[in-house]
Amino acid sequence: MVINSNKEANEILDTESKLSEPAAGVEPGLSIWQLAFPSILGNLSYTLVGMVQVKFVGELGTEALAAMGAGSRVFFALQAIMMAISAGTTALVARAWGAGDYEEASRVTMASMVLAGLLSLLIAVFGIVLASDMAGVFGLDEATSDLATRTIQWLSFFNLAFAVAFVLQAALRASGDAWTPLWVGIGCNIINLPLFYAFIFGNWGAPNMGVVGSAVAGGISFAAGSLFMLIMWLRQRFRVRYINHGWWRRERLARLLEIGYPAALEQGVFQIGFFIFLILIGNYYGTEAFAAYNIGVNLLAICWTVGFGFSIAGSTLVGQHLGAGDPEAASRSGWRSTAWAMLSMGSLGLLIIIFAEELAVYFIGDQPITVKHTVEFTYILGAMMPLMAIEMAVGGSLRGAGDTRFPLIATLLGLVGMRCGLASLATYLGLPVFWVYASLIGDYVLKAILLVYRFYHGRWKSIDVSHEAPVY
């Protein structure tokens, strides 16, 4: 796996001398596209591999697709704490880098790495032991729940590798290096594809593990990428350095937790909301409707792959500009990231809507009920892409400023209050599953209004992540 372009390689060689330089502010010429483009490419590669995974697992039937969706949903829920640490890492590293304090950026990375590593082991044990109970809440048949349980257990086994990747990638992007995560991600996917083929179908002497094989293949490839990044970091080959002294300070950990815990709560609320939503679908509308939701999400994954790139760009630039003492430039970066995200995600969403039925048939085959539900869901979610772009880009910009509490409030009101409330009402009235899917319209409309209002009024500009709790 290639690590950096020539420009980034030269910057890495100069990093040690930069640690003693005075504040330098945001790097000259660092733009939204310089940060977003490599992130988009990296996540696009993961999305394409995910589509291959859906195609392979889809050949095993609707039950296998439902098991993969349920297992992945539980695993994502278990990652809430890791995502919280990642949010804190992004905000603090970006601020330190924007202020020219490169040593502090490296110490934050080290503290985040240790904290994430310890917590990931606890989460792994929790996931392995309680996998069956968590898989059972979706109301799927016994065979499908068993497959989901084994998927959760295997993904949990590789949890430490996911934690290492989350922290190092967040720190690198916050420092302005979005290319290293791209190359590592591409390398992981090059490993992943043949492993899918081997473990899902039992080819090349590998055990025939079916849908569980997709979790094993993904875990192995991710572990390889994380190990590579860890080695390079320990050898001082990255912009953020490995520092083994001065990083374990109560104030630094307090700042990480102060910024991170609202993000953890947000992810917890996010996952609880999705659990409720999917429990309603699985228990009242059957395996086909449940599988259709997960297939539609994968079809549209390319859209938020792009949005995630602009979320990273907004988060990094807002944090760096605030660290450099230029809140107006931070505001402009946030709005520009949002505009690009809305344009790109909206265009891709429209394209997928046009070909929704053809794509559903390609991935699912001759399963008319599942195809019908998939097309319905794709129409609804595809139309919401511009509003999801606002959630991703504006939410990312707020988190980059250290304002992690308001996105939590928006998620609570939108996902749990609006979506789950409307979905419960539709279920209670015995309406078709289309109306349960349609409840997400209220979710995205409300969140977009709240986040735009928050960012426009600029209270995030006064948040101080360097000392005490945020000032509101």
C-alpha cells in the first residue's frame, strides 16, 4: 500500500522540525476539495466493496441479506464510543494544528489511541457475550437470527483493529492529511475482495461460511490495514507523531471526554433510533421488508460516501480556522462544504432513483416482494439526499468546532422523536410498509432545519476546547 504522494512525503520528513516552530495557522492552499476528494475516493472504494458484498450475500437469499443487515446494525451500535473518541480527536487535533502546536496534536493522538484501545476490548467482550440477545430484538426467524449472532461475534473479535483505524485516520485528516487514509483503505479493499469470494463461498480451500464469511473477510482486511498504520505511526512516518511521554494528562483526557461524550450519546441515540425503526419493520412487516431496507441503504451508500468527504473537509477546516483565530473563514468553509455536499449527493440520489428497479433486480434477483419494497425505499431515501447532505456537512462542521452537543439534540428530536414516532403511528394504523419508510422524511427535514439554524447563528464560534467546558 502506498502511503503518501510526494508532497505529503516531504511534509512528513519535515514534521519533526515543525514541532518547534511558532503558530503557523491553516496550511496555505488547503481547500475543501483537497480534503474531501481523497476521503470521497477512499470511502467510494469501501462502498463499491460493500456492493460486491451485497451481491455475493444476495446469492445466498433474503435471509442472508437480513442477517448481514441486522449484524452490521448491532456492530455499528457498539461503535458509538469509538466514534465519540474519534470526534474528540478530530476537534482537538484540528485546533492544535491550526494553532501551529504540532506536538499537542501528537499528544492528543496518543491519548486517544490508548483510550480507544482499552475501551474497544471491553466493547468486544460485550459484543461477543451478548450477540444473541442483541440479534434477537429484530424479530427475525431463528435461522436468520443465528446468522446475525455469529456475524456480530466475528466483527467484535476484530474490534481493536477498528479502534486503531478510527483514531489514526481521524488524527491524520484533522491535520490535513486525507491521502494516507485513502491509500490504506484501497489496500484494505484489495485484500478484502478475494477474501469475500473465499470465505462466503468456500473457495480456494477456505471454509464455506456463508454470510458470516463476509464478517471474517472484512475483519481480516481491516486488521491488516490497521496494523500497517500502527507500524508506520510508531516509526514516525506520519504527520502526527508517536509520542510516549507527556500525553497522559488529566486536562487532555477531560477535553477529549468533554467533546466526545455528546458524540457518544448522539451515536447511542442514533443507533437506538435505528433499532426501534428496524424492530418495527422486522416484527410487523417481515424479512422481505427488513432486507429491502438494508439493500436500499447499500444502493444509496455512494451518496453519503461523497457527503462524508465534505463532512471531513468541513470539520477539519472549521477546526483549523478556529485554532488560527479566524472564525469567519471557518464559517465560509462550513457553508461551502455544505453546498458541495448538497449538489453532489442530490445529483447521485436522483440518478439512483431513475435506475432503482434495475439495480434492485441486479442485486436481489427474482424476488418480487423484496424488489418492490427496495424500490419504494430507494425512492424515498434518494429524494432525501440533499437534506442528508446538510446533516453530514453542517453536523461535521459543528463537531469540528467542538459543538458536539447540538447534533445530539438534533438527532434525538429528528430520528427518535420524528422518525420513530411517525413509524410507530404507521404501524399502529396498519399502514403498508411504504409509510413506515416515509417516516424518515420528517426526520431529515427537522434535522436540516435545526442544524442550519445552529450554524447560521454562530454560537459554535465561541466554544473553547483548550481549557474548560464549552461556552454557550
